[in-house]
Amino acid sequence: MEIDIKALNALIPVFDFVGIVAFALSGVFEGMKRRIDPVGVFIVAFSTAFGGGLLRDILIDRRPFYWIDHELYVVACFIICFLAPYIYRFFQKRKSAHAWYIFADAIGLGIFCISGTSLSLAAGVPWLSSVIIGCITGVFGGLMRDVFLNQMPGVVADRQPYAVVGFIGCWFYILLLELKVSVDISLWLGMFFIVALRMACVIFKWRISYFVKEEARSQTEK
């Protein structure tokens, strides 16, 4: 599989910026909900926004690290955290903070799964390994957020498909590339596919059937 490296390098900064803002907002929503101090809010937002990308860069030996090479993204994270009380209050008044947290998290998941897969493929990593790195990129920031907030990481505790959604979406992205769809269109279609699938899981309350069966069995035994 050949990827247009120039097109990818031109698109990824814009693509990742949207994901960084989305994940930073999800960190802000959760941090404010837990009433942690401003420094804590920044740590949570920063780790959510850049944690997955940092691990991705380590795995594919990419230097300098993405957040170091794009300092303006860190500045954007600072600004979001500075405005955190106003952002949270705005959505809380409309009783939509949790809904926007879920949506922002889905956007971050979609963007970082696809960008992680793209950069891995461009670095010559095989398909399966690229998909795994893409999934790690998408879920690791949220995992760090949950760990810092002292709660069970959603990636291992959420009975609604999460990492599975990213895994499927990464393969969908590879399929688009194999069908000779341009890199820019494939990036956005792959991201929208993951976001739509994740939100469908939330809206329609889809669950991983294994856990549903186990829960039903335990209730029967009681």
C-alpha cells in the first residue's frame, strides 16, 4: 500500500488539531465535574489530548514528539483550560455537559485512531500492527484521563463498544485506501465512520453481548 506522504503531512496537523481540541474538552468536562483544581484540570486535559499521540510516536520511533513539534497545540490546550469554568458552566446550564463529553470523546477517538493508523502505515508498519497502534493512539489518552481521575478506565470498563469501534474503523480506513480513495477523503471518512458508530452505540445502548450474558447469568444465580 502506497500513501501520499506529502498529502498526509499536509492533512495530519489539521486533522490532529481537531482531535486534540476534542480530547482536551473531554478532559476539561471530566475534570470540572470532579471539581479538581486548575492545575489538575490542565494535567487531565493535556494527558487526554496528547497521551495517545505520545505513545504513538514512541512506538513508530517518530521524533521530535508531536506535541513538541507543534507547540501551538499546547498553547491551545492552555487556552481551553483557562476557559474551562466558562465552557463547563455554559454546557452545564443547558444540562448537556455529559452529552458533549461523550461526543467530544468520540471525535477524539475517531481522529486519533485514524491518524495513528495513517502515520504507522506511512512509516512502513504492516496493516495489523498499524491498526493496533491506531487503536492505542485513540484510547490511551482517555485511559490516562480516567487513571488521573481515579476511576476505572472506560476502555476496559465500558460495556458499550469503544476500542472495538476504533478497531473496526481503522480497518475501514485501510479498505478505503486499498480501493484507491484519496488520503484526504479516506482520513475524514474513517473518522466520521468511527464517530458515527460510537455515537450509535451510545444512543441505541448497544452492549458487548458477552458481558450482557454474564450479567444475566449472575442475576439468575442470585
